[in-house]
Amino acid sequence: MPSMRCGNCGRDDHVQAIPAVYDEGRTSTSGSYRGVGIGYRGGGIGVSHHGGFHQSTSMTELAAAIAPAPQTTSGEVISALFFVEFLVAIMALLSLLVLKTGSSERISGAGIAGMLFLPLFSVALLVFIGWQIVKAFRTRSLVRKGQPRAILLWRAGRYCFRCGVVTAESGLFEPLEFRQLVWNQGGYGHLPR
Ligand SMILES: [Zn+2]
């Protein structure tokens, strides 16, 4: 068990482990539920009252400032992007077909510009959404790979509510500095939050 003393003030009465601070800082935006369940707990089976969160979670500034990794795009959002990509692909294909059949007729310059707009727009959109999907996958795999390394460093940190300072093995840090240290350790320090 590492010392829970703050490296700045030397006291331990307002000091909490980073994972605990982080968990407490994540709260539900859309309400909680309570229920009774039977579960296995502490070596025995018993009835427990439990609460839980549904919908998305929001974070306090402090929790966000010490998050162990950036938030990555969820599987649902990626699926939605794939669906939109599919629709845009159809739009691009149809507009290109229309362009092909229409190109044999004589049309004015403005007419050509008008006809080119939709195919160009849909192809650009196709590329843009495709790029977002690639980026989301890359970020997810980068974070997934590096997080175990980063977590070790993250877990060892402790936060002093009196000083607003994180004490880590390598010294004292502002929360955001500490987060950068952890993210760098995970190999995703260059990612935006
Ligand atoms: Zn302190």
C-alpha cells in the first residue's frame, strides 16, 4: 500500500487515490435507478440494494482533468457512421449514373456545373465520413493498446484536495500535467481530449 501523504503539504487527511477521485467525479446527467438484487458479495450471497446510472455520464472538471484516457467514439456512433457512409455511397453512385446518362446531351456551362455539384459533393462527403471512421478506429485501438501501461502510473497517483495537486511517483503535478504524463505513458498523449 503506497503512502497516502500529499507530497506538497505532507498531510493525508484530504488525500484520495486518483481512481477514487475519478469515479466520484463521474455522475449521471439523466438520473439514476435504484433496485434490489441478490448477488455475491464479500464471500457470501446476500440481498443488496443497488443504484445505478443509465444514459450518458458526465464528468466534473477535476475528473476530466485526470481521466486515464481520452473518450473514444462508441461502437454505436461508429455503426451510425457506417450507415450514413452507406447512404452517401448510394447517393454518389446514383449522381454519377445521372451524370453519365446526361453527359451525352448538349448543355450549357452552368448546367454542367449544376450537374457536377451533387457527384462532387457526395464523393467529398464519402471521403470525409470514411476518414472519420478510420480515425475513430485508430484512436480506439491506440487507446486500447496503451491503456494498461498508462493505468499503472495513473493508479499510483493521489490527489490532495487541499493543495489541488497530484502526487505521483515522479513528483508533484497539476491535474492536467498529470493527465498528460499518463497519456504519454500510454502512447496517446498527442490525442485531443
Ligand atoms: Zn496537500
